[in-house]
Amino acid sequence: MMTIRPLGRAFGRLTLALGAALAYPAWAVNDLAGGPKVNQLDLHPPASAIAHDMQWLHNFMLIVCLVIFFAVFGVMFYSIIKHRKSKGARAANFHESTTVEIAWTVVPFIIVILMALPATRVVVAMKDTSAADLTVKATGYQWKWGYDYLNGEGAGIGFLSTLDSSQREASDAGKPTGDDYLFRVDNPLVVPVNRKIRIITTANDVIHAWGVPSLGVKQDALPGFVRDTWFKAEKEGDFYGQCFELCGKEHAYMPIHVKVLSQPAYSAWVGERKKEMAAKADDPNKVWDLAALQARGEQVYTANCQVCHQANGKGGNGVKPLDAAAVVLDADKTKQIHVLLNGQNNGAMPAWKQLSDTELAAVITFTKNHWSNATGQLVQPTEVAAARK
């Protein structure tokens, strides 16, 4: 007894320790409306007719598969138990049964037809991109999305959509924050409710994939090719997706945010966006002074570069620093211009040709004259334009 009691107490302490270790921690986030839920098992709540059809089709196929599963295994286990040798059952000796041959040909054929008809209807509807109210081109970049409104209200608007810098900082620090962790972007795709939106997908570098589960849409974005898909949101709100193709080391930081507005609110957004674009329009031949270029470059850096190179320019996680970097300090300005235009290290540093000549000149000037860098060098937009040729 004297030896059993200590062992019992030790076993009890071990059980408590294991229980505490295996206990589920309190969730730090809640369900994200229009995005994933905590402990989600089902598809995202549908917000478009296609998404409703996809959810119904998923449930229908699941029921058919379950019926087949229980029917097949039910017959198998019934036969095993009912006709087991211990009960004196004797195996029948027959072959080439016409009835069996017809049954296992006709029944699967009927099942396949019953499954194919609704599936074909949904797939055909998903591919019908005609008569769109609004056409947007979504271009995948490592690692962000570019949106260009091609037709419909808002045509001519274009911008980049990048992971919010605070989200990347939280990820680097290992401290997830907010229900929209790694889904928050600086510029969401804005569309009107109850309008057919055609999305044309392509990519600038590697294969990406644009998709939003709640809207029932997903399409690959291939370099050198264009694909298209569509959605029609039935309600206003925010809906989230991600790049669905493993596109490189920053794949996890390439979210999609679609903001669906009422028609009046969307028209107001279009008006404001076009005013902003007109105010930012640059004369490519303008000669800038150092202070103005640095101020403009800081805005470009914050919006596009800071997410990887950090606000202090030190980089990290495999990203090279810009502070005291040889290419930044080099007197030959064309070296840094070519890096931004063409990228380097097999895409680890992506190309930034999508930025204007003024934006590239500004951000290069900013990096050459910020942090410990004090080169006094200035890059004009005309120099970037010459390097593009």
C-alpha cells in the first residue's frame, strides 16, 4: 500500500498535466463575416446565386455518395453475417448472370446521369460571362493583386491591392490580431450589389488564382493568358478570399477583399476615385526636386515596399535590407532602376513595372536618401522611362 499510493498520486498529477496540455485554448478570433469561421466545417455562407447552387450541389452529391456507401456496405455486412460458415451457409455456384450484368450496368449509369445533370447546369452557368454590367481585370503579382476597371461604370480606374502593412508586422511578430487577420488590404475591390461582375484574370510572373468562396468564384491567373469568370453579389458587405495557387514564399500574404456597395454608394466611390486619380496624374516630363520626390517616394514605399522591407528598411525573413544596401548606395542609378523594373533572384524580388515612371523614380530617390542612406542622388521619371525601352 505504501508503494501504490505515491504511484497513484503521480498518475493523477500526470493525468491532470496531460489534460491541461490537451485542453483547447480560447479562440483569439471570432467568425469573419464574408470569410472563414472558427471551426468551420461547411462551405462559406453563400452570397450569390452561383454560390447557392454550388452549396446545394455539394450537399446533393454528399447525400448520393452516402446512400451508395451505406447500400454497398450494408449488403456486404449483411451477407457476411447472414451467410457465414458458422451457420452452415454454403456458397452458391453460379456465373454469367445476365440479371447481375444488367443491374451493375444500368444502376451506375442512372446514378451518373442523376449527378451529371445538375452539375452540368451549374458549371455551364459559371462559365457564362456574357452581358456583364462591369468588367474588371485582376492581375496577379508577387505578391499582390492589380485591378483595372475595363468596362461599365468606373472604367479607367486602376489600383494595386496589397496586404495591410500592420497585418504583416503582426505576422512577423507572431501576434495575430483581429478577426480579419491576413485578410485586411489597403485597397479592396469595390463593386455594386445585384450587378453581374466579370473578372478577367491574368498574371505578371507566376501562376496565381483569384477566388472568393462566399461569391462562388475561383479562376486561375496564368502569365501570358487571360481567363474569365463572374459573380453577382446578392447583398452588400465585405467578402474575402485568397490566392488559391501556391505562388511563392509570400503566398500567405496575398488576400482578396471584395467590398459590395449599394448602387448609389458605388457611384459615389467611382466619383471620388476618379478625382483622386486626376489629382495624382503626373507629367512624365516634369523635373522634380529632391524634397518633392522623397515625399512622394515615401508614400509609394509605404503602400508597396514596406510590407516586405519593413518601415526601417532592414528587411528580414529572407528579404534583403535597403538600409545601407550596395545597390542603393551605388553611384550608378540605373542598377536600382533595372532591379525595380525587372526584379531579381528568380522573383524573390518581384518586378514593379506596373508602377508609373514617376512612382518608381520617387521610391528609388526615397530609398537613396532615407535611413542611413544619404547619397544625395535623385532619379527623374525620364530616366526610368529611358530604362524601360
